[in-house]
Amino acid sequence: MTNEKRENGAFMQRDRNWHPPAYTPTYKTSVLRSPQKALLSLDNTISEMTGPVFGHNIIGDLDNDLILNFAKEGEMPIGERIVVHGRVLDERGLPVPNVLLEFWQANAGGRYRHKKESYLAPLDPNFGGCGRTITDEQGGYYFRTIKPGPYPWPNGVNDWRPAHIHFSVFGQGFAQRLITQMYFEGDPLIAKCPIVQTIPDQKAIDQLVAPLDMGNTLPMDSLAYKFDIVLRGRRSTMFENRKEGN
Amino acid sequence: MPQSLDYLKETASQTAGPYVHIGCTPNFSGITGVFPEDLGTSMVNKETEGERITVKGSVIDGKGMALKDALIEIWQADAKGLYNSPFEMRGTADPNFTGWGRTAGEMDTGEFVFETIKPGVVPFKDGRPMAPHITFWIVARGINLGLHTRMYFPEEEAANKVDPILTRIEHQSRVPTLIAAKDGSDYRFDIHLQGDLETVFFDI
């Protein structure tokens, strides 16, 4: 599946039947925020095949440690200690090295550290809820955190978000830019969540569910969950389709 | 059965949600002391080549209300038309220009402001020049998959008229949705998610 030659062509077309559509009335906020006209379909240009890169030097020692990066000296947040790890791959199965991942989440009680958040669960004075890392040469990444709690949100009268971690992913080109959410294996709220259910294909939902990974736990310390992320792959440039003379 | 192609499926998108700023602009959202600064806050420095410009605008919903919880990113070429990216094969971009900006917008109004430079000309695949443009990517609560679009410049009338992308738009009456307005010395680029003025978004 790997190609010797590092591909630098356009990205494969996005499968818009796999992603959630823009207009999903059971997720009410989408109703007034969804474009209604057809998108303009275009093959990538250099403007989308390139994208920003971030050096490993921007990453601080605790950036991938949400247990410690906001905690007071000698203290720690309350909750289940977990390691989240995985790889960033492209649709060809190739690793996507040296790309920035950012993640954010609620605390163990399901409360975000945000001024617009009004859930009655308390803030944890030792938990900020944000982290970041850059993938290694094999596309691998890991971070340590507290398992977020589920929380209610104003959509239906009694809608609850399953426990989840938000991910922002940069690829090598701006066309790969992606934001998604990771869910936890076995959570009964996944099937009931209007945001999860914006995704039409159950297989695409399953791909967002991280399995418990006992092989990467730290005994007497942390459980582990594995979450691989797949970005758009580049099309072949074996024969470029340039018009003769250009 | 033929052989299997073995491609993986792209991870499905989920909305950035109302708290995207915790992860992407934590200092803006009041979480200080974790990262020294929010990424994408500054695109230029004193040495950056090119004409300094300010781009302002709002992301507006189907009822005409400006979003206050969006995250807007831009990506653009330098003054010579080169991207600051390892996948830029045509030369080396200005090392004093990142080409990438990110903002949550103003706290009270949601209005975004980018201090940047006017980009140079970048070629289309067939070698024809594309008119100078800035690529936008917008995420927010209620947006299930990030929206791609472009901003073009009003003074580039001749280049816009033959731009390979703008000329592909079937309803030419929608082209102005991609062209910023000159607002004093600034550019104004409002992004309409719906309605008669709906911005042309790209499947790209």
C-alpha cells in the first residue's frame, strides 16, 4: 500500500456521504448555520495542497499532560486517569508525521472551563481541559488526561452528550483540516446523542469510538484508550495530467 | 471478487462545539498558563515583505445574526505567491510570514480581524494565474463539517474576471460573495451561512 515516492498531489475527494451533512434538524443549532446551496466542487489547487506546519519546539513539556498542565503545585484533578494514544494516518494507510493535534474536553464531572458554560457540576480547580502534541515520524501521538464526564445540553428537553474529547487535526495540506470528537467504548449515550447521530453511517460512528486498550495501560496508575485518526490521502502523481505544452 | 483497494475511510467530522476556544485559543477563553500564546494570533513581523492589510468580517447565520462562537482560520501565500509549507515545490516562502492565522473573533461581537499582507499570485494547475486570494476555514457549534471558502480582492477586477475558480461558478451573480469590500483602509469580508447572500463554499 505504501508508495516509495512521497506523494504531493491533490487530496482524494472527500466522501460527503460519510461525513455528517450540514443540515441536521435533530441537532437544532445546525438549522440556521447550514449552507443551503450546493458547494462548488473543485480539485485542489496549491492553496489547498499546502498547509501550515508547526515545529516540535512549540510544544511544552506538559502540553500533552492534562493531568498536570493546569494543576496547582503538588495537586491533581479528580477523576479517572487515562492515556489516549493512536496514530494519524491517511486514506492510503500512510502515517502522517509532524502534524499538530489539539484536544479539549470537560472535566470528570462533565463541566467545561468556559464562561458560557452553565452546567451545575463544579469546575475542578486543577483541570484546564486543553492540550496539544505533534505526531512522531510514524504518525503516533499520546497524551494523558482525566476521563471527561457526560453532560446535559440544551437541544432536546433531556439530551446528554456522551463522554468525549474534541480533536483538532492539521494535516500536510489545508484541505485535510479536520475537527472531530472521540467517544469511549461502551458508552450507552453514544447511540442517543443527536450530534453523534448527525453521522449517517454507523461504521463512521464506530470509527469515532476509542476501545479500551489494556496493552497500553499503566498498572496501578492509568487506563488507556486507542484512537486512530484518518485524514484524506493524496492522489497519485505517477502521471500528471497536464495539457501538452503547459 | 476483485482485489481489495484497502483504502481507509477518512475520520468523520463532528462539530467543533461551543467550547472550541478552550482547545484552539485557550488564552482567549481565559485558560492562561498552559500555552504561552494562542497559535495563529500573529502572522507577520517587522521583516515581513509585502503590503500590510487588515481583513475584518463576521460569520452570519440564516437569521442575520453574527456568530460569537466561531473559530476562523485563514491560509494564504506570501507577497510573492509562495506558501510557507514543505509541500510548496516552487521555491521558499518569506520566512517572516507564517501564512496562517486563527481567531475566535472579538469576545462581544464575534467579528474577526486578521492583520496580514496582501498575497501574491498563485498558479492554477494548468499554469494560469489565480487572482490573489485568502483561503478561509470556518468551524463553530452547529457546523458539522468545517466550511472552506476564499476571499478575493475588489481592486483585482481584471484578475478576478479571468480567475479559474471564480469563472467556474455557474451563477455568476454569486461571485461577489467571495469578494471583500474596501472599508477605508481595511477589507471587509462577511461570510453568510445561508440566504440570498449565502457565501459560495467549496467542496475542495
